[in-house]
Amino acid sequence: MSGLLHIKRAGPAVSVQDLGRPGYMGQGVATGGAADRLALFEAAALLEAPAVLPAIEMAGMGGSFTVDAPTRFALTGAPMRATLDGEPLGWNESHLLQPGEVLDLGGVSEGVYGYLSFAAGLDLTPWLGSVASQASLGIGKLLAAGDTLPLGTDSDTSLPPRRLPKADRFKGGALRMMPGPQTGLFDPATLERALATSFTRDAAANRQGVRLNHDGAPFPADDAASLASDFITQGDVQMTGDGVPYVLMADCQTMGGYPRLGTVLPDDLPMLAQAPLGAKLRLEMLDLAAADALWQSDKARLAALRSKAEVKIRDPRDIRDLLSYQLISGVTAGDDLDRDLDYQGAMDSRLSSGPLLS
């Protein structure tokens, strides 16, 4: 630890998240991690980090933050009103936070989950390889005013700010899914009707799951009553007893007995997590080959985002800490003024004796 992050104000659902704890479902531990994983990769690209960093996840409302050691930070995910000592900040960008400055993040302007990531990194003790909070398991906690978190060290605070194109995943859209072990329990007509239905994101939505509202008849599955509890995972589209679909999210349980229509691809879960109340959603079925073809490793995902991140060119009039930059080298030989006067004298003498060129 080389510094501290001080939380002066916090919204109602602020927590530490990373990529979670994959591989422990057999022990009853859901993967967890950020609701919008893509936002963490965007932050790593903006901060030129070699890997994804733990982040502060903020649902709906942010907070106020200070540090006692300088560090760069990135703002990604759902855009929020952001200021640094009262001056507006750009979203999907990196910035520098100095000791004594106050970073203030307000409510979201679109989407649900905003993320604050620090180049210094949150220096927390991992459990099962992760520092992610999982309230349903009693791991970690929601952050509140007065809390402090240890920070590591930013390797280079002089790196220029960077930015990424504005993200476009905050209004709903198509949720691509692949067949699962119980897709065959839904007769072809029911499956076809589900894929043709326009859903909306319900108010019943959190880090465990999102209910999809629709008009019309429910979507029953054959022999659903005889199903035994089975493993489930994030992305599964469960049909509850009343035939209404729920899509399981990061903190979902690991066992369940409801039939599953299919599993939403990981690449589309960030869009679902960020869909606001009432956003239009639809289901689209891909076969396994098409779903596999869309798979991308974390390394490839980060590399692709790095290629899109660009240095932000700032107007000097808008740089609040302009005087802290060395714009002209201060190193001299000590006799610069004397040499300038000697040069000027020589030029005056030559001009008085005639033209310089024949």
C-alpha cells in the first residue's frame, strides 16, 4: 500500500468489483464480479494497464472521493455527472487525481452501472483469487461515507489522458443466446413465439437477475414440474412457474429447478445489465457453432480496446493544472543572456557594414 482512497459520499449500491471468481460453482460460489465486465476492460485500456484492475461499481448514483497519493483514474460504464474540484470531466476517459482534489460522481444519465478504476489499483486481499464483493454470500460489503481503501502505486502519473469512443449499450437491444440442456423442453411453437416477442426490462432487476416483461401468454415448458434442481449460471434464461423469463446475472445462485430457454452470450450481458427500466429487449437464438465463433479471449478483448483508445488532445485553456506541466526546459548553461547579447551585437555590426549576400 502506498496511499488511501477516502470515500466522502457514496450512493446506495457502491461496491468493489473485478472479474469475479470463475471455477467455484461446485463449491456453491457464483462467479460474481462486475455487472458490466466490459467497463473494466475499457478502464484497463484507458489506463494502459496490463490487465483488468479492480473497480468501484456504482449502481445509479456515484459518490465523492479523494486520495492522499496521486493516481490516474478511468470513468467507464454508465455515464454519470462527473466533476473534479467542480470542473466537468469527460466520461470513457482517463484523468489524474491529485491529493486534496475532490472527485464527485453524481447520478447516471443513461444506463445503470458506472465504474471508477484507479491506475494505482485497489490493494485488497483476494479471496479465491478475487476482491469482488458478493453481498449474497457475505463477501465484502457495500461502501459508505467514511470508508477508506488502500491503493497501490501508479507506475506513471505523467502519462497523458486517453479516451475511448462513447459506449452504446445503455438502451437495450438483442440478447443473443445459445441452446441449453433444457431448450428442448419448450415446444417449437413456444420457442418461436418467445423469439418473436418484444420484452421490456422490468423493475425487478439487480445483480442476481433481470425479469423480462411481455404482453401475451406465458411460455410454459413440457414436464417442468418433474425437473430436479440443476446447476445454473449467469446468462441462463429461466422460465419461472408463471412462464415469465428471468435472465440470471453475476450474483445468481448456483442451483435452480426452473426450466431454461437458453443461455445469453457473455458479450451481451453488459447490455442487459445496463438496460434501464422499460428498455426494449428481444431474444435471438444462435446455434452452438455460431455462438462459439463469437467467443473472444480476455487478452484479445483488451488488445482490441487498446487499439481504439487514443490520447485526448486538450485545449490549454481547459487544462486546470496547466502550470504543473514543464512546457519549456528549465536547463541552461547560465550564460544564455550574455550569448544572446553578443550575437545581437555581431549582427548589428554586419548589417552596418553592408549586405550579407553579394
